[in-house]
Amino acid sequence: MATVRKLEALDDIIHQKVRLGVMSSLMAAGEADFNFLKGALGVSDGNLSTHLTVLEEHGYIRVRKEFVGKKPRTTYAPTDEGRRAFEAYVEALEAFVRA
Amino acid sequence: MATVRKLEALDDIIHQKVRLGVMSSLMAAGEADFNFLKGALGVSDGNLSTHLTVLEEHGYIRVRKEFVGKKPRTTYAPTDEGRRAFEAYVEALEAFVRA
């Protein structure tokens, strides 16, 4: 049945609101650091960290740690797999709500 | 900040996947009975009941109980408020993922 397939096509990893916010931001910006994401999404450090870890563990984002002068900086970017998953999610969602 | 507003604009009542499925189905079909929704969304009775109750309690759907011959039949339809909420959700979501 078509509708059943569509409901399953909504990737749970991306559907969660904070993760959807992270992926949308990273797709738009190409990459972003922790503080940018925190400010843009209006979420706590702990909440953001939790969801970044989920995205990283699923291979949807990659993490780069570096020093800018003496300050550590952590930058996040979507992987190719993350980009594909995000695009599939958006396509499934649009088909779903426009059915 | 624009992105913060958008994240909050994603109505939590509608964002949950089963409820999103119910609202999408009812917006498309106008109305539907319990068994139709259950089959279309591939969810259990208990799961569907729980989410229908949430939507009803928030005034997003109305419930009509009737007898067809001797069989009870329960039909669900979006209220005007539910239609407005769904449309606002879709608009917010599209702005969000296309940002």
C-alpha cells in the first residue's frame, strides 16, 4: 500500500526536530561549528550534543576538530550519505503531505 | 533569529509521524474511518487510538460515531483549526528544509 511505504520512508534519524534543524542548517551552510548551530537552533549544549552524536554515529555528518590559535573549534558538515538521506527525506515528506 | 522561529513553528502535535500520517490522510481524503487509517498507515490499534486522541484533544480532528446497519463506525475528519494547523506546519517545514 502506497501510504505505508511513505510513512516508513520518513527517516526517523532525520525526522526528529533538532536533528532536522541540524541537517537543514548544514545542508544550507555547507558546514557550521557548534556555537553557530546552538544559536541558530536555540537548543542547550547537552541537547545539541546528543543529537550531533546520533547524526555522526549514523554517518550523516562528519566532525572536524581543530585549533584556531589556542581555541579548540569543532566543525560539522554533512557527509555524502547524509546529503542523500536528507534529500530522500525531503522528497518523501513532500510526497507525503501533498498526497 | 529566523531559524529559531522556524524550529518552533514546527507544530509538535503534527510533527509526530503517526499524527502526520493521520492529518495527511484526512486532508487528502476529507474524512476516513478507523480501519482505513489503520491500514493506510500500517500501525496497531493502540498506537493509532493514542494519536487520534491527541489530535482530538487538541481540536485538530472531529470524531463521528454512527451505526451502519448494526455495525458501529467511527469516522474522523479535520476541523477548520486542524486544517489551518496542518497548512501552517507544511509551510513552516518547507521554509525550513529549503532555507
